[in-house]
Amino acid sequence: MREDLEAVGLKIQEFTATHADMVGRLWAKTKRFGLSLGDRACISLAIALKLPVLTTDKTWKKPDLPLRITVIR
């Protein structure tokens, strides 16, 4: 699958202990909205890389987070 993702221009990014720490810190801001561990992992990586996020989950826009989130459906 990695080859298929890279063939369309996607880059596989390492998830580090620093990202994991941010996931834990995001819990307080996101717990009342029901964001999962996986949601917070994606968000923390986007924050660290200073990249926008595309999602189909409107809930991601509810917490005040330091990144641009676009709901695509």
C-alpha cells in the first residue's frame, strides 16, 4: 500500500514521541467533542507539520485548534 500512496504523491510521515505527547495534550481541548485517539493523532501531526487537514468529520472544527481544518463533505 505504501507504494500506491507514494505513487499518487503522498508522503508517509513518521509519528514520534513528540507527536504522541501532543495527542495527550489535545485530549483536554477535544474530549467534550468526542474526538478519538486516532483523530487527535492526525490533528497533532498536522499541527506539528504546519499543514491543513481535510476531513469528513464536522466535529473536528468544533474545538479551537491551531490549524486549518476543511470539511470535504
